[in-house]
Amino acid sequence: MTASTSMSHHEAVASIIATARTSLPGLVERVAHRIRTEIPCYAAGDVVAPADLRASVRANVDYILDSLAGTARANLSAPDATGRTRAAQGVPLAEMLTAYRVGVAELWSALVTAARGLPGVPADDVIELAGAVFAAQNSYSDAALAAYRDEAREILRTQERERAALVEVILAGAAAKGTLWEVANALRLPLDGTFLVIAAETQPGHDPIPRAESALAVIDVRSVWRLDAEVSLGVLSLPDRSRNGTVLTVLDKHATHRIGASPIFGELHQAGWALQLARLALGSNAGDTGVAQFRDSPIDILVAAAPHAALETARAVLGGLLELPEEELDLLLGTFEAWVRASGSANVAGAELFCHPNTVRYRLRRIEAGTGRVLANPGDVAELVTAVRAWRELPHS
């Protein structure tokens, strides 16, 4: 190479870039073709339309060429726009970055071809240009990556707000049939099936059941959640009733606060009613953590259906027993429930309670005296069972 044909580094780079620009339309088409051919997400053109892809490739190639020429070092609008657009379109981040690499590889090939066709371009200048190209690629990729993540976070926040609003429609229990179908379809829930409603105590800013959705998905249980300042509410769709115990075990494993669960129910429009029962179960949960499920029995369901009337009835039936100290009252009511579970056998109830059968009989006589009921009368027993369930299940402070 003679002095007459040599050129400065700046002149060499400018000449290479100018030459590459003359074949820019063909370069854009080659890059777009390779992206569509090699990257599945771009192949069909339904996620990223061909015209959109070509416009994006053109803008970003222009950005890199301007950057190499020293005219666009502070202007990252092209990669920023690409990152945000691809996030909004749902293009996976890895595939977007692969498309970047394809584009830069084709651009570098075009620059090398341009350099070879120019007389007097020193090899060292081409080597230096390679460093500049890959530096531009780094800043380009970083800008696109940051924009993608920022847009993805905003999309996620929006989706979470929308999802919470849809869950609220279900839990409100007042949606018209057509509206409920649309909401259920959006949340991928059936209208009929096997459902649970969960109410979990929380603290502001803390999820009381971390990773609940993914943990439930492992056992084939679909769940949707709404997190508030005081409670996290979930609607769960189970494959069948037999999965109830497994679900409660999973929730108990991940719980950081108390949880209340409704009984199993079969129609999604009953979620509002089930929420009341889940809240009642939460209120009756005496532990610091763990799951309490509202008992799935006709009496419990009837009590929950009319809580105010049930409590007034309980007060009338239990009468003077309610004047006893709380621990003594709990002892008597617990003995009565054990006796009922034992089908009226003092011996079986005593074995369960680790006390003598005569102790059971003594406590039962105190219940008769305090309530005016006779345990030999099935009607009186039915009233007491209902009253005790109401008093034990419902908040009455």
C-alpha cells in the first residue's frame, strides 16, 4: 500500500459505511429473511408482521451505522422502540436477542464486503471497525433489553390489575350469566366443576402464600388470586373432590399466615357465597399459620347461610351456659360435640376426651340444666347441635 493510496482511519470508516449504505435495501431483506427462517417466533409473520420486521431491521441498522459514524452515540431510540414493541407482541426475550445477533452478523458481513471493494483501506482499520461494531452491538442490545424488561414489567402490572378485577367479579357473586362466562373464559376457569375459595390473612406488601399458583399447578389445580392489604383471595378449580386434601396440604406447606378455605362447591356463580364461608373459616382459625376449612355439612352450610339468625338462635338455645367463663363453656361444648360424634355414647366420648364416662355424663347434665333441653329428646339434641355449631363457627364478639 503506497502513501498516495492510504487514507486516515476516519476516512476509511466513512468510506466503508458509505459503501455499505448503497446496498442497504438488500441488507435489510437478507437480515429479515434470515430472522424469519432461523427464528420460529418470527417465521409465520402473525406475531411480528413482515413489514414490521423490515422497518425494525432498517431502523436498527441505521442506528448502528450512525453510531459507527459517530452521529448517534446518545440516541438509543431505535433499540428502545424495538425492545418495547417485541415485549408488547409477546416475542420471547431470547428470540429477540437472537434476532439482534443475526442482524449484526449480516451487517458485519456487509461491512467486510464493502472494505474489500475499496482500495487503500488498511487492515488495521477494519480490525478497529470490528471492535466498534461489537461495542455498538453491546450498547444496542443493552438498550433493547432494558426497554423490553421495562415494558414487560408494565404489561405484567397491567395484567395483574386486570386479573384482580376479573377475580373480584367472580367473588362478588353478582355477575350476570353472560358476564360470568366472559370472565371465566378470560381466567380459563370452567362455569361448572369442583371449586374452592381461599381467604388468607396477609400483611401489607407480603403474599401470605408465596408460589401458591405454581405449587397448585403441579397437582393440576388451576388458581386465580387477588391480593389486598389485609387478605389474599383465591378461586381454585380442582380436577375432582378427591383432590381437596392434597390442595389443603400444599397451601399449608406454603402458608406464612392463617388461611381459611370454603367447602367444595360445584358452580362458579357460588363463589361469592363460598367466600363468606372461607372468611368464617379464617376467623375461626386459632393458629398462627395453617389452613382451616369450613366444615362441609348441611348444618354448617345452613348456619352460614343466615349467620345473624343462627347466632340469635344459639343465644336463645344455649341460654345460661353463655354466662360461664369462656374456658368452661368451651369444655362443655367440646364434650357435647364429642358425645354427638360418638353417637350418644359416653364411653366412646370419654375415650376421645381422655376422661371417665361419668365425667362426660356430668358435663352433659350441666348442659341440660343450663339450656333447659333434654338430651333424650331428638328434637332438643338437633337444636343444641345447630346452636353449638353456630356458636363455634360464627364470630360473636
